[in-house]
Amino acid sequence: MNSKNLAIIDEDPTTPVPEELLLTDEDFPSNYTNMHHPDDYKLTTQPIEKELIFHQYKMRHPRLILRCSIKLAENVFTSMSFVLDTGAPKIYISAFAKPLLVQHCLLVEDEKLGVEYVNFFGRKYRIEDTPEGHAPANIIGLKTLCHWGLTLFDEPDFGFLLKNDIPFLEA
């Protein structure tokens, strides 16, 4: 691998992220507003059909987006869109998503460790607020993507799938 093409991103929040990696509205389909689908964060009685979206605007960095439902309570769902980012170390939740998770007791704070997490499928996933340069997007990072079986392929066309069947996220 040519080292000129290798980007090393430090988790130190004072380290500037290269501008081409920052999320903008252009990184999302044209029907999205403020980095989410117009129907995201609305309460429904049924989950939506999961969407796996590959999006690239002009020559910008290609983005993989998962749009799925989260079960908030019995017969109460909301949908959220997530950028699937192999460079992210954890799950990042936007200021739009966090109040819904708190209101429905899906966000758990471990005061002893000083971290917040969500339980999906019996497993704890650490979450943090979306960093300023990527807000207001929701982001799912590499470890979670590995647990969920992210697979990329390029024949006959580029695409991706999650090997684990995730009809909706459920605590």
C-alpha cells in the first residue's frame, strides 16, 4: 500500500479530521435533510423495512448508510439512519436520536465507568455524542459492524450487506 493514500485518524479530539472525511449533507441521498431521512425519529406502530444505501456524491468519499427501525417499546418504533463507518471506533448518536433513547430508557449510563451504552440483542454497545465535524449524523463504527457481519462486495456491482438479519434494533 502506498503510504500517500493512507489516512491515520487519531481519536484525540484535538486532532483535526481531514476535511474530505467530515460528513456533510452531500454525503446523504438527496431526499435527506440535516443528515437524516424525512421520516426518521417519528413514532410508528410498525418497523420500516431495513434499507442498505450506498451513496456517493460526485467525487466525495463513498458512504454506506443503514436505515432501520429501533424498537422503543411494545408496538412503538422509530426509524434512524446510520453511516456505517469502518474508521469509527464506536456508535455515535446525534442530538435528534439521544432524547428518544433516553425517553424510552434504552440509553444506560454506567456511572462507575463514566460511559453511556445501549443494549442491542443482549450486547452492550458503547455510545457517545456524534463529534462536531460529523453532527448531526448517527454513526455505527467498526467493532459493531464486525459483530453484525458487514460484508462488502464489488461484483457484479459494488454493494454491501449485514450477515446478521437485523429487521430492527431491539434492546
